[in-house]
Amino acid sequence: LAQVPGSLPDRLLPSARTSDAAMFTRFVEPGRLALITYGPYEGKMCTIVDIVDQKRVVVDGPKAVTGVARHMMPIKRLSLTDFKCQIGKGSREKTLKKAMDRDEVMKKWSATAWAKKLAAKEVKKNMTDFDRFKVMVARKRRSHQVKTVLKKSKK
């Protein structure tokens, strides 16, 4: 197949099925719920309140809800979620709390697989030696029951 002089090859043309708007869905914007991945608040949820520059944002828990105080942090240390509450740029803590309650952001977050996985990881991390022993015994018991059922079904 010959190319028309001055035209782009098909592999360089923007495809009809992917548009620039649909490529990204989690934007850094006021009201976006995020997970802190590094630092003293690691593992806690926060909400972006204001954008300082290309690399930094002001986040707030609010402290009463998530335990994160209002402070500035790099975007690199945040994992953005799909959830967003409707707040203005630089909103006060009281306004943020009302918006989060209205939009039920934390309730929606706790229902996701991501949040459940983090909660399970936290439970596993805080297990005592005896708890780990009980889990091991339960796994052995379950494995034994599965084996006996499979043996019966083979005969």
C-alpha cells in the first residue's frame, strides 16, 4: 500500500476508539479523594483541597474523619481514587466535611475492593502469633475437608 505524500501512517493517526478525554479519568482537582502512600500519614485517606503548583497540593482529611491534618504534600506521594466530592478551591474543613457527608465519599470508598484489600492487609499486619496459629489450623482443616470430598467424588 502506497502512502500519499505528506500524510501520516495509520499507526501515527489518533484512533477513533481512544480520545484524549477518555484516556484519563482521575484528575488532580479539589475534592478528589486520595490515598497517602508515603510519609507520616501513610495508608490514610485525604482529600485534595487546593493545588499549589505542578507537583504539590494541599490535602486535608478532615482530621476528625480520616486523621489527616491539613498540609501540603507532593502529588507523587498520593494515589488518586475515582471518588470526588463537590467543593471549591481552598475550602474550609467544615465545608469539606459537609461535602463528604453529602456525597457519602467515605462510604463509597469503603465498599471498593481496594479499600477492603487495604483493611485485610492491616488486620493481617496486626495479628498476634496465636492468631496466625489459628489461621494455619483453620487452613489445614479446610484443606483436609476438601481432600476428603474430592476423594469421595472420584470413587
